[in-house]
Amino acid sequence: MSPDYYLVFGILLAGFSIPSVLSAISDRRAPRASAITILIAGGLILLAIQTKPGGYSIEEIPDVFVRVIAAFI
């Protein structure tokens, strides 16, 4: 599997877990599941950066999203 997939999935997973963290904090609960999800997302992003030679730059991220979505379509 390409590191691009890991990067995109990690970024999406981290983005979707932010509302869960905010909801848990506002309800005065410990955000355990959200924290685990963010750790998994961070691990996927780190895996993508380490497996791609040279890593990723900020300017590349939109192109990576387009490549991954185009591969599914």
C-alpha cells in the first residue's frame, strides 16, 4: 500500500476525532476513545512520513488527497 493512503487516512481520522474530543470535554468526560483514535491517526501519519523517501511537504498534501481520491474513482 502506498504511503499516500496512510497519510490521507490518518489526516481524515484525526479530523473526524476532533468533534469527539470536544464533545467529551464539554460533557466533563475523559476522552479515552478519542485519544486512542488520535494516537492511531498520528501513527498512520508518522508511518506515511517515514515510508516515503524525502517525506511530505505542506504543499504536497492537497495533491496527495487528489491522487488518493482519483485512485478510488
